[in-house]
Amino acid sequence: MMLQVIALCQAPFLLDDPNVGLVFPADTIARAKHYLSLTSGGLGAYSDSRGIPGIRKEVAEFIERRDGYPSDPELIFLTDGASKGVMQILNAIIRSDRDGILVPVPQYPLYSATISLLGGSLVPYYLEETANWGLDIVNLRQSVAQARSQGKTVRAMVIINPGNPTGQCLSEANLKEVLKFCYENNLVLLGDEVYQQNIYQDERPFISARKVLMDMGGPISKELQLVSFHTVSKGYWGECGQRGGYFEMTNVSPKTVEEIYKVASISLSPNVPGQIFLGLMVSPPKPGDISYERFVRESKGVLESLRRRAQIMTDGFNSCRNVVCNFTEGAMYSFPQIRLPPKAIEAAKKAGKVPDVFYCLKLLEATGISTVPGSGFGQKDGVFHLRTTILPAEEDMPAIMASFKKFNDDFMEQYEDYRGYSRM
Amino acid sequence: MMLQVIALCQAPFLLDDPNVGLVFPADTIARAKHYLSLTSGGLGAYSDSRGIPGIRKEVAEFIERRDGYPSDPELIFLTDGASKGVMQILNAIIRSDRDGILVPVPQYPLYSATISLLGGSLVPYYLEETANWGLDIVNLRQSVAQARSQGKTVRAMVIINPGNPTGQCLSEANLKEVLKFCYENNLVLLGDEVYQQNIYQDERPFISARKVLMDMGGPISKELQLVSFHTVSKGYWGECGQRGGYFEMTNVSPKTVEEIYKVASISLSPNVPGQIFLGLMVSPPKPGDISYERFVRESKGVLESLRRRAQIMTDGFNSCRNVVCNFTEGAMYSFPQIRLPPKAIEAAKKAGKVPDVFYCLKLLEATGISTVPGSGFGQKDGVFHLRTTILPAEEDMPAIMASFKKFNDDFMEQYEDYRGYSRM
Ligand SMILES: Cc1ncc(COP(=O)(O)O)c(C=O)c1O
Ligand SMILES: Cc1ncc(COP(=O)(O)O)c(C=O)c1O
């Protein structure tokens, strides 16, 4: 239904076609008319640089339904995807290379690249693999202390929840600690919550940083500056090419909001089809709508299959020699640790390759399976990972994992027994 | 047809609907299939950060047909509108506030805002109102000399052709002078050619900076760095909300191209519907296609009407007391000079307003006609303008101009006779 609504918005004259009802269901036609009525000139006109007001209102209602606290559409800006939103906000925060931004390691490279583009300083903090990739506040304190001793002003902290590449869902208790930490250290918290609809277990459902903050009450809930990001690229849609997203600002001063608006208006407006897509995402069909049953069936189908795939993949990795892998609680990735034997590391050096790159290339050559070496996301010295998505078709998954296992176990065999071989 | 193609690309499962042929013509269906085949996963997937290769090829073919010289798709990047392209290129050029960019005055504010955002220095050069808003090379030299005396390195020059807000089409001779000037001064030329399809006279057809450069031959044609911008927001489409555009680089070093690619990939990819729209714009229906006749009729209709509106508006302004206006040779704007009497300037000061803002507000109050004061675009001291688009419906135009004339002539009467009134 969603895509059909966009189709009709793109070519609104179709609404006058006598045969339109043969191709498009009635609620789809009604939704298309609704979104067209929110624009000032259909998809052919620039919108407000912050996004179409009627859609920002739908986003605010979505947030209120999700968190139980009202949200102000004036503090929601629509963007060409979450990436652009993150870049806008980091641009507002970073003034010079003395401004530090706390970023998780491993991290999604958007953050390191943008901070470097804007001339700021990345201040890394490690996620705890043994604590299911949770945040350790002692670690955080050390990172901040070290940055300060280098003359940096740490101004903001990024969390990715659910995590990319690490797949964890942060617990409410962990989020509370993080919020307190930001408050004590006067940091803006950037909450990258683009995977909030992708949850594959029931123990730790997604909870937004904003809800935890509001639940805490008191001065922190009225003072801590938080910016939360979301997108149409993930969830059960995965509509990456549309480039629709939003950010919501909490406790950000009106003057700063005004400045961010000014910068946004330089490039006129986010793309309008992406904005409508976002509207559809935050207000999906409701019980009673013609498309409701189908929507529920399809979205549940996608998420349940992803949940099964997350399980097959984690189990698959954990059955391999020298591989350990946390369960993908959310997001779309698996990030197994590969314990490379010293001989494999030596062979990589000889080949002029970083060890995890060496492993991933060998994997690609042997099996055609394409993965991203963990070094692209940052990791502790001497610890190696790879990242893969859980997106291959469910029915292909067992064969893929079997092929991986065969490669990995042979690889380990070869390099663990290397000395043995070379003795012959 | 164009919009219907996008509609089908948005909801490709419609192509399997038995009734699709009742709503969509056959060539539309074929084009939708063509564009879907160029993507790697329909509109739901990110594309190459430079844009879909097949569409970059179509852009290159369009440029070759237009200019008579081949163009390399590898040097064409698709963007979320020309604004984003300009920002990407200025970002690649500006390193500090000592880097100067020559920008026309009056100018489209994208340039001043982006240069200030990126921390560069705007070096203004005046367009010659009495020479139909042409460029005077003597002026340019002075601007550069002055910037250098202030310790700046002038690194690039912007031209807007056809002009916004000034509506001029640069002559081939003028473009040649500009290219030579850039070559002598080692400047990158940024050619904002977003209005290239909006031409309203036959004496000075649009000619691209690239074609003039190639026609010149010799070392300059192999060395001068040129970046040209185009968009789906203008022309006879005016599809502003789609945010589709491209830039083409000429004589830019592979290393720089690589860097620009790297920065583009931070935000993954331009929006895919906008890319397809751009493809449709650069390869419109051809003779023999079902939609060809209709396309020609509609696009000609739009442009001819704009041409008549440009004439009505220029004539209307020139019939007003103390108003002089160059003909809108291209683009979508009229930029009349308003010769404000000293008493009007005094009254504006008393009201705490910039004189042209004062005039435009009075105009808005009296007639409902909304215009942009010239000071928003920059102008010489003590010279006042307003900018208006030529986009009101043709049939409304005579009444609008009559209403403007009445307001203006009353205004002039009041402030020219001010002393008279106050003597009573
Ligand atoms: C953690 C994270 N944040 C942001 C993004 C960017 O999403 P968008 O497509 O909305 O720009 C991604 C995309 O993969 C992501 O993984
Ligand atoms: C001179 C000029 N350049 C660039 C643009 C930006 O166009 P786009 O919509 O492609 O970002 C405009 C829009 O009005 C313009 O007038």
C-alpha cells in the first residue's frame, strides 16, 4: 500500500483516471489525496526546509504513541535520510578540532567520516563485547578524562541503539546510566535509533532514549539535550533509496533550533517523496483500513523471518572453530569475533594485508560470501571481527552458514597446523 | 509521461497488475522497466554514491548531444538537486577563510550561505545592469586584486547562466572572456546552468561554458577546471520537490574526483526517484514514441507561455514611474530597479527598514503581491531592486502588472510630493 500511495502522489493526475480504482485500492487513493493536501504544490514544489508541517505532526503523534509523552512538531526536522540529519546536527555542534564527540567502537563509519569532514575530534569509547556490547560507564569516564587531558572539550556523545555493527539492544538501566553521564558532563546525546523496529528478542524491547529521559523526571528531563534520529531505510520497509528520515530535538534551545533551520534552508528542502514515505511509516494502516490485515501480515512476516535468520546466523557462527558471536538482538547485522591464530596473522602480514581483511578476502575467494572486515568499524588491538548482514533469504541461510563453516574450519586447520605443514 | 514512469518505478509490482495497461501507456511501462533494470534493487536500495551508472551514462549522452563533445559518465555525479552539488564542490575547494570564491552580485543566496557555512571568503564581483547584467572583466580583475591585497587566495569563480535573479543569458564572447580570465588566474569555474532550458529570446541562445571551452581548443581546453551544474527543478518540468540534479567535472584531477566521491559516500547515495527523474529529463520521448507528440506540445506550451509572460512583465515594469527593467532573457525572474526618491528612503529609515524592504512590504500590504527585496541578493550601494518570478498564470499577468503599476505610481507620487504633503 505504502508504495502505491507514493506512486499516486508522484503522478496525481492518475487520481482523475476513470480506471484508477481497478489498479489502486480505495484507502490507498484516500491516503494519496491526504498527503497531496499536506503539500503546497504536490511533489513538484520545495517544502518548508524543516519538512512538510502536516508530516512533522504525524511524526510527533508517532513519538507520543511510542513513548507516552507528547512531542512538538516544531522540534522535528525531516531529512534526506538519517545520515543527512546526523551531519546537520554534528555541523551545529563542531566548531573546531578541540570539540570532541564520543563515538562507540565499533561504530558505523558515518560518525568518524562526518567528524573528520567537519574538522572535529572523535573520542572513542569501547563497547563491551563480553557484556553483550553494552556500555561501561567506567570506560566512558576514562575516554572523557583522556580527551580533556589532551585539551579537548567533549561536547556530545553518540549511541547507536540497536547497534550497527554490533546488533545489541541497550537495556533501560544502561540507557539511564548513559543519560546521567551525559548530564553530569554537559554532553548533547545523539541517539541513532534507526533500527528501532528491528528487534529479535523479547527480553530487551526497544526503548527510546527520550522515553527513558522523560521517565527519569526532575531537572535532567528538562535540561539534557538529546537529538534522536530515525529513517525509512530500515524497519520492515528497508526503503533505502527513498532517503527519508527525521530528527527530533529535546531540550535544545530555540536559538539553536533557529540556527539549524537556517542551515537547512541553504539547500531548500528534503526530497518530498521521502517525506511522504516517512509519513506512511509513522502512520501505517489502522485496524479497520482495507489494507490493515495485509500490512500486519507482511510486516510481521518480514520481522519474524529476520528473527529466525538472526538465530540461524548466530548459532552458525558459534558452531565454528575459533569464532564467538553475540546474538543479534536487533538491527540487521552479525558481528562475530574471529580468533585468528598467530600463523594466520603472520601470513596476512606477509601478504601486506590487515589480518581481518586477509580473512575476509580468503572467505570471499573460497565461498563468494562477501563480508566487511571489523577493522572498518574499529576494534580493540589484536581483536578481529567481520560484519555481515542477516538479510540473505531465509531459505538460503543454512547453506550459507554451512559454506562459511567449511571455509572457516579449514582456514583454522591450515593456520593452526601451519608449523606442522611447513615441517614436512 | 515522466511522472507516470516514476510512479511505476515507485510501485513496480503494479507492472504485474492485469489492469496496468488501462491506466499507463505502453511506452511509459517500457521506460519504467528500463529504469528499474538500471537500479540494483529498485527504489528500495541505495545506489552508487555518485548515482546510478546507467543514468550517469544518459546524462553524458545528453551533454554530448547538446555540446557536440563527448562527456565521461565517470566525471558526472548525481545529486539531491543542484544545491547539494554546489555544496559538495565548494566543500572540496574551501580550506580556510583565506580561500576566496568570486560570486556575482546580485547572486542567488545559496553561494553566500554555503561559503559562510564552510568558512571561506566570498569575493564579490558586480554584474553590469547597464550592459544587460553582463560580466565586465575589468571589474573582475579589480575584485581579484582587492582580495589578494587582503591576503586571500582566490580559488574559484561562480557564474549563474541564465542568471538568478538577473535573468540574463551570457553571450559566447562574454563566456570566452570569463574562461580566459579563470585560466590566467588559475581559478576553478563553477557554471550554475540550472536554467539552461528556460530561454525567452533567440539572439542569445543558451551555450554551456563547457562547449565554449571545448570550442576554444588548445591548452585552456585541456587544463581549465570547470564544474557545471544542472537540475530537475527548473526547465519546463520545475520538479523542485524531487531533488534531482547532477554536476559534471571537466579537467578535474582523478585524485580530486576520488576525494569528492569519498565525501559523497558518507551520506550513502542521492535519492533514487530524483535520479530517475533526471534520467527522464535528459532523455525525453523521441520522435516515434507514443508520448512524443504530447511531450513536445506540453513542453513547448510551457516555454512559449513563459516567454510571453517575461515580455508582459518587463513591459509592465518599464511602464512604471521610476522603474527600469532589463528583459528576462532566460531563467524565471524579473529584477527591476526601483529608483526610490530620497523621501521614501527617509521614510524607510524612520520605520527602521532597509529601503527596498520598506517598498516590498508596502507593495505586499497594498496589493498582496509578494516579491523579494533586492538586498537579499546583494546590490550596489544606494541602488534598489526587487525580484519577482515570471511564474504567475499568464491570464492573471495583466491584472497583476496593473495592480503593481497603480501601487508603484501612487507610492512614487506620495514620496516625490512628500514635502508638498507635509507643507499642508
Ligand atoms: C546506524 C546507522 N545510522 C544511520 C544510517 C543511515 O541511514 P539513512 O539511509 O537514513 O541515511 C545507517 C544506515 O545503514 C545506520 O546503519
Ligand atoms: C541559480 C540557482 N542555482 C541552484 C538552484 C538550486 O536548485 P535545486 O533545486 O536543484 O537544488 C536554484 C534554485 O532556485 C537556483 O536558482
